[in-house]
Amino acid sequence: MSERALRRIPLEKFVDLKVDYAFKQLFGNEKNKKITVVFLNAILKRTGRHAIKEIAFASQEVGGEYEDDKQSRLDILVKTQADEWINVEIQLTNQYDMVKRTLFYWSRMYHSQLQKGMGYNKLLPTITINICNFQLFNQTETFHNTFHLYEKEDKFRMDDVLEIHFIEMNKFIKQWHEKKLDPWNDILARWLLLLGMVDARKKKVYEEIYQELEELAMRDEQLQDAFTVWQEISQSPEEFLAYQSRLKYILDEEAKLDDVKHMAEKKGHERGLEQGLEQGLEQGKLLEKEETVKRLFKLSLTVDQIAEATSLEPIEVERIIRELNKSADE
């Protein structure tokens, strides 16, 4: 492979591959299938005879519960030569219900295999990969966590049908900056650097990541091919317009959620002041949060969203909602 510079366009022109539209153009396109195979093997740590060698892109419709739920169309859904189903999702912003959404859509994919007259033994292993541009698990600093169905005490696996991966990009970037990762000997780290080079929300490009990628691509043909496709997507007026439209929608939705959180805090604060005059500051703060929970619940926000807005534990939010429902029944 000839050594040549990767960049043909200014760094600031590269689209953010963490925006689902751009991600799908690179990894969900039939013509880039070889790139997708390498990327999946890196995440799943498949090598040798266990490696994925061939994939077929499948219909992404799984039937979402909500009209505006973008996950009613999966980002990428493939079937491997070993008859495994793999779904890859990229999430730029935190909707505060990631784990439950993941389990719900995993179950939809698993269930969709079952046809009339088909035995349960025919159901195939189903793998979900979530790449998140936010911190999801506070319990660990590990940026790549994998979940299976295990027995609680002896830790043996119940079955191989469920495999769920979460990759947290902020943890990854932090560890790369701290030089705790070695992309020269870690294939997944190379590909995550590709995803992490541009941060559209912060309007920032990490030139130091580009410089390492440029050196890495001199010995990694698939990585260099991915860079070429990435530049083509970034340079295409039609693709760039579609990308900008999708990015604007995502950031607008994020801003709306922030506005709801701010309004809830403001109204709750006003209510808390009134209660504080009567019952003391601490009691006022508690009532403030309870009133906020009730308002947000009536606005159809999820338990996780309400917990985030009020800084309450989800179990406390559920308690307040139960009391609210009990009062309504009486």
C-alpha cells in the first residue's frame, strides 16, 4: 500500500460520524461492506475461524411504539454467514432511557425471527451494539461493556441468544488522551478514533487524533478506505445537506429536553420557596421536587428523564408517581 496523506479536504469539513445519518452512510452501505465487516469483528473481538466473513444488510424496520421514535428504523441491521443478527446503533445525545430502549428493540429483533409453525430452537443469536456519545454507566470506567444472560451465583451463561454491547465514546476519548490505549495494537481503538475525531456538538475537530489516524492508515488498508469514503460523504453537497438537517434535528431535540428540564427546575424552585416559608427549607426542597415530578409525569416524561431533571433516584420518582396514581384513584 502506497504511503499517502489521508486528508484532501480541510479538517473542519469532515462530518461527525457519530451523527446517525453519516454513520449509516459509511457503515450501512452495501458498497462499504468490507469496512463494516472489519468494524464488527473489532467490536466483537472475532478473529480466525470465529471471525465474521460475510454479512447481508437486512430491512431495518422493527415497528417502534412511537411515531417520532427514530429507533423504529434501526441504524444498521445485518445477518452474518453464521446466521447471527447484529444491530448497530449510534447515539449522539442521551435520551435517558438507553438501556430500556435497547432491551425493547433487542426483543423486537429476536421475536421478529419467529414465523408461524417455526420451533423456538430455530431462533438465532441476536447481538445489539450501542455506541453512545455520553456516559451511561457510572459503575465502571471501562468504555466497552458486554452483557449476556448469566446465572447469578455460578456465572455460567444461560444461552448465547443475547449479547449487548455498550461503547461510551467520552470514556474512550478520555483514556486515549491519558495514553491508556494503544491503537497500534488495538483494532477497535483505531475505529473509535475515527468516530471520535469530530465533535459536532462542540464544533471541534481533534487534530491530534487525525495525526495518529494518518499514521495508522499507512498500515491499515480498511481504515484508509474508510477515510476515503468519509471524505466523499463530507464533500458531497447532497450528503452534507442531509447530514446537516439530521444534526440540526438532533440538537433541536436535545435543546427542547434541556428547556423542559430548566422550566421544571424554575417552577419547582418557586413552589419550593412557598413551601419553605411554611415548613422549613429542607422540607420545601423535597416538596419542590415532588411537585416537579408530578408536573413532568403529566407531560409524559419517562422515569429516567424525571430523575435526571430533579436529581432524584429513579426509585424515589417511582414512589411519587405511585402516590400520585393512588390519589387519582381515590
